[in-house]
Amino acid sequence: MKDLLEISCGLDIHKEKIVACILTGPLGKPTHSEIREFTTLIPDMLALRDWIISENCHHVAMESTGIYWIPIYEILEDAFSGDITLLVVNARHMKNVPGKKTDMRDSEWISTLLRAGLLNASFIPEKRIREFRDLNRYRKSIIRDITSQKNRVEKFLQSSGFRLSSFISDIFGASGRNIILHLMEHGQIDKISLDSYLKTKTRKRIDEILMSVNGTLSEHQKSFLKILMCHYDSMKEHLIEIETHLQEDMLPFALQIEQLNTIYGISTTASCAIIAEIGTDMKPFKTAEHICSWAGLCPGNNESAGKRKSTSITKGNPYIKSMLCEIAWVIAGKRNTYLSAWYWRIKQKKGARKAIVALARKLLVIIYTMLKQGTNFDENCFEVRRKNCEQKQLSRYIRELEKHGYTVEAQV
């Protein structure tokens, strides 16, 4: 391997220790290797930072081991103030040849690959994007917990003989919640109280709803239902607090969020989630294909001996992938739009699931182009393509008719 760097540092990071190797020496000549071991406690990580600075090393590479790389990455990032090349590398991309494997050899191998310029860095956004990402991901996990708690309440009501969800689509809406609160206090409900709680069209089914809640909760059941609802309310309040912080943190990205909101089917919440994952600067991604591969929205390529094996999509960022697929389902349900029409064409050939993934990939390409060029979404840019598709479809119909002996004359 031809050396490109005079000084390089490789870090083999674990939960409780860090093994660091610094290789020094003129290009094309034997190198001097110095290996040190540090713990993952803050004083030791600061000592590692000071050692790297004292050796005048400005190129550091480390494995993306779980979350253990994050604190040392931030310490080095703050210490050098951007005057350092920090590479977080996928462990699959730098496996050593088979042999005796030790942490010291791993760190030396990482440093050797870095010195030869053979490592590709994973995408790590700037610090403010990473902080914004933490809040967005936490919001998603809280929503998932709220959904689980709703299911617990529903399961408990079902096990107690109350079939409220059979007649009310959302038992945590205005009508359903009022009924649950009444049951928590009194254990049962009469027709007069039920009529006062029901809203809009649900009043027409009051007799059926009364039969579904025609029971009595014991003291234990009332107490347990109150515990479940208190936990649900506390999580809802916590979600409101998180969304308040999100509204403050999204201000620096207001322009980009406005751009993404011009795509029909994308809300402000979805725009924040997208920016939290890919950032606002598209320079780390050379092309649209690069970002699609990073997100895991590219088909796999597995061929051997002339046989093509699985071509399912590759692994990638699960957060951006799931968000784009959710948006794709929303767009697929819209009418008279280019993207929804494109989805239905793909669905006829490949099926709904593959069409949704294809639409998610198309959305990511559009988002990449918009953020890179600083433009808004414009449906009219697809007008020429739509007319071409219609012309191809018309020509296909004419050919089919001519095959069956019909003569077709085009009328202008």
C-alpha cells in the first residue's frame, strides 16, 4: 500500500477501553508505531486527546462501534475546532486478513489503512444537526410508547367486558375519553351520562354503545384503569414539552423546512425528521445515488456464476427510510398528481410494497436536489415527462389495435 499521510491515528473503541495507535514516518519509508491504551472515562479520553495533539496528528479514524465512538468524536471535534479529519468507518470496510486478532493489532490496522488513504468516512452531520436529530428520534420513541400505552388501556377494557372500540373508532377522542374518565370514577355509566359525552354522529348509535359499556368495574379495576390513564396523560404532557423544544430548535432550519413543505404529503414534523437525518448541506453526498445508498433505498446487487440472487434493498438509515415510506403512502393516496400516478404505474408491474420503496427513493432524490439547489418543489417540472408518458401509452394502445386488424386514425 502506498502511504499518503506522514502521521495517522487509529482508534479501536470498546465499552470500557480505547486502544490508540499512532503511525509516524516519512512517506515511502518504514513507520514508527506507538500504541497506548485508555479507559472510556472522561479524564482518560482527555488524556488521549492531549496525546494526539502533542503528536501533531490531524487524521484520526475509528470504528463505528455502537454509540461508544460518540464521546471521543465530540471531544476531538471540539479540541481541534475543525482542523482535523475525523473518520468514523464501517467495520465491514476494514476487516483485516485472518490471523491472531488483538485490540492492538486492530488499532494498528486502522491506522495503516488511514495512512494509505483506503478508508471512506461514514456520514456524520455537524453538531447542531446531531442535537436536532436526538430530539426528533426521541419524539418518535415517545409516540411509539404512547401508542403502546393506548393498546394497554384498550386491552384492559376488552378484558373487563367493555367493547367500546367496536363502536368508537378512537376511544381516546373526545367521546371515548369522557366515557373512560366516567368509568374511572363511577365504575358504570347510564344512558343520560353517555348521551352527554357522545359527540356528532356517534349519538345515532347510543343504544349500541350503551350495550358495549353495560357493565361494572370493581374497585381494583377502577384503580388500575386510573393508573393506566395517568401514565398515558403524563406521556402526552411529555410529548408536548418535546414538541415545544423542537419548535425552538427548528428555527435555524426554517428555510429548508419551508422548502420541503412545498412537497405535497410532507408536513412540518416530517420535514424536521428528514433534516435531522440528512442535514441541510448535501456536499458529503456526491450524487443522489450516493444518498439513496446511504439511506438503504437502493436495490442490492448479488450475482454469482451468472445467477442473480436477492436484490432486496440494502441496509441503511432506518429513520429516514421509514419516514420517506410513510410520506410515500400519503402521496399514493392523492389524486391527479404526477408522483401518485407514477406510483400506480409501478404498482401494476411490481406490486404495492416495491412501488412504495421506489416512490420513497424518488422522493429522496427530489429532496436532495431541492436542498442542493435551494429550490422549492414545482409540480409543473414533471409536465413534459407526463405528456411523454401519455404519448407512449397512446402509441402502445394504437399498436395493440393494429395487431388485431383495426385501422386507427389520429385526430388533432
